[in-house]
Amino acid sequence: MAHLVKYVIFFQLCLFSLLPCTAQASTPVCLVLSDDSTLYDEVTSLIESSLSSEVTLQIAYTETFDSNDVLESSLIVPVGRRAAEKVSSVIDDHPIIYSFIEAQTLNHIFSDSPPHRWQASVINQPLSRLIKTAQPLIRNEYRNKLLIVIAKSNVWAQSQIDNLSPELRDIIEVMIVEQGDVAARLIDDSFYKVAAVVAVNDTVIWSGNSAKWILHQAYNYQVPVVGYAQTFQKAGAMISVYSSLSQIAETTAGLINDWAKNKQLSSTGFVYSDYKIEVNEFIARALSYQPDKIIIKRD
């Protein structure tokens, strides 16, 4: 199947090689891929399968993308971090739909000058979704909070916290880690009074040894962790909330279709995809939960 996808993409690239992003079409869309790996071939195929028939999809790669080759009426869709960085550095007068990128990475790319017309199909899970998933884990009045640990530099997460409803804000405890501090050393005392830890997208806290030790400590204190990616389940989280490749691709295609239909972006800002919830049954039993009795709340 992978070989078939490769041939389809190769054939498509041959068709557009002479006019990579300049072919005349009623709704031209230029998909800019971060590289030519199999992963991006799959993403291209998934996006293309959900596009309306009126969309003409043309493909370029970060290394060869030239803004001078883009039609004035084109929509630009950078896929991945490298493509987002390249497009943001050379495009300022086209609508842009970013895809397969973290919100905080995009904030860093934008700095103080985001494009005028943009949307982003991000891989993040909105904080409210993670909290609602974890809320049923509050089982008594002594451990009645959900712990969220973020780095002070995480502007996206702080914005998410600020925009929570009062009902959700009341059931969380937020620990903000200053630069130079070690989260795993600060978190110990909190384990005695929280029902669960809610992990949010934060590479300072939830990567490498920091993530490893927090997950290890949570397990020792019999505190479940709700993670924002499927990989958390394998690493020791009890519940993982994540959007699959196909779900993010479907969201991206939907935004493209809306633009093609209305000739403008439907909104500005981050767009979150549908999601899956998985329970690690081994961890659940080790923490005295019955996997089939865990209540899963969805948006």
C-alpha cells in the first residue's frame, strides 16, 4: 500500500512539475510539505481524499518552494513545522491554513507578526477537553483537584487556562515552572492532594527525563495521568486523548473546502480535530481502577 501511495504522489508531482503552484484553476490550493518522507505522502493522500471536486491541489516542498510561483488567488497550506517556517517567512499576502503543527510552535514562528489571514489545524488537544476527560477521576473530597504543570514560557497553555469556564477552573490546580526549575522536584507535595495529573502540550515539562520522572512519581503515588498524545499510553499514562493522522487531515481538508466554497477563511486561529480516547488497562488495574468502569466524558 505504501508503494502504491508513493506512485500516486509521484504521478501527481509529474503532472505539476512544470507549473508547481501556478496552474490556472478556479480554486487553486498549494500544499507545501516539510519533506518528501512517507509520512507526508500519507498525509497528502488523506487530505486529498476528503477534498471537494472543485479544489485543484498542487504540491510543493519546503526546499524548493518559491513564493513568486504562487498565483495571487491561491490558498497556501503548509504541512509540518519546516513548511510553516518557510511559508511564514516569505508569504504575507495569501490566506494560509497551517496543518500538522503544535499551537505553541506556531506562536513561536509568528512572534509579533502573524499573517493577516490564517487558520491552523493543530495537533493539540484543547485543555477543556482534557479536563473533562479527567474530571470523573475525582472520587472524593480529599483529592478533589486535577494537577496541570506548565512552563512559564508556554503562552498557549496559559491562554487555555485563562479561557476556561469557572466550573472547570475550580477543579484544577496549576503549577507554573520557572526557567531553570525542575518540575519533577517541585511536584511531589501536590501528589497527596490531587486526583489526577492532566498533561498538556509542553515540551519543557512533558519530554525526555522530565516526563519520565513525573510519570514514574505519579505511578508511585497512585495518581493517574491523562495525556494529550497516544504515546503517553505506552509511557505510563492511564488515559490518552489524541487526534489521529486521519482526523487532523480531515479537519485540514474541511477548512480547505470551506475556503474553496466561500472564497475566504471561515475564521482566524487554531482549529482542533475530533479525537480518540484510549485507556491503558494495565495501568488502570495497577491504580485500583476497573478499566470497563472508567467513565469517559466527551465534548
